[in-house]
Amino acid sequence: QVQLVESGGGLVQAGGSLRLSCAASGSIFSSNVMGWYRQAPGKQRELVAAITGEGNTNYADPVKSRFTISRDNAKNTVYLQMNSLKPEDTAVYYCNMGLLLYSSGRYWGQGTQVTVSS
């Protein structure tokens, strides 16, 4: 059974940085696409960034040049480095495992709250 456990969320001032981590177990991590999604209150869940096992990436336009997704296949972990954070980045961030770079897979983590104060 696949388990995804996020960590690293918190409260930060605008302009600050946070690094999210997602540890995976129960599957062949390196062959799956790993993604970060977020959901703000009253809004739909949206893709933030995704990365293939080979390192190909896809970023949502609002986060390009500010966020960086990476993975360590030896540690079964995917990261999201978030810089220059804005209040509109406030959301619950979810880790996802699937097969496609542009759409979510069936496995989700429990989510971690990121709050950016102005």
C-alpha cells in the first residue's frame, strides 16, 4: 500500500522561503511521477509542480522561477523549495504519486498547511 507523508509546512512572511518534503513508501518510487498540488479555501485543487523519475519537470505558471521541485530516488523523497512566497501561495499542499506529468495520480498525502502573511 502506498503511503505519502508530507512535512515542512508552516507560517512564513511574504518574501520568505519554505521547503516541503514528501516521503513515499509502498511503491517503486523511481518509476512514478511525483507532484505537488495545492488547495486554497474555496478553490479547486491545482497542480503546483511535478517531476518524472528521470527529472523532467512541469510547473504551474504562478510559481515558475520561484518554486523548484526535486527528488531523491534513493530516499524515496520529493521536495518543493518555495522562495519569494506570496500571500496567494497560502493553501494546503498535497503530495501526489502517479504516472503522468500533467495530471494527478491516485495516491495522495494528507496535506500540509502553508500560510504566507503579508
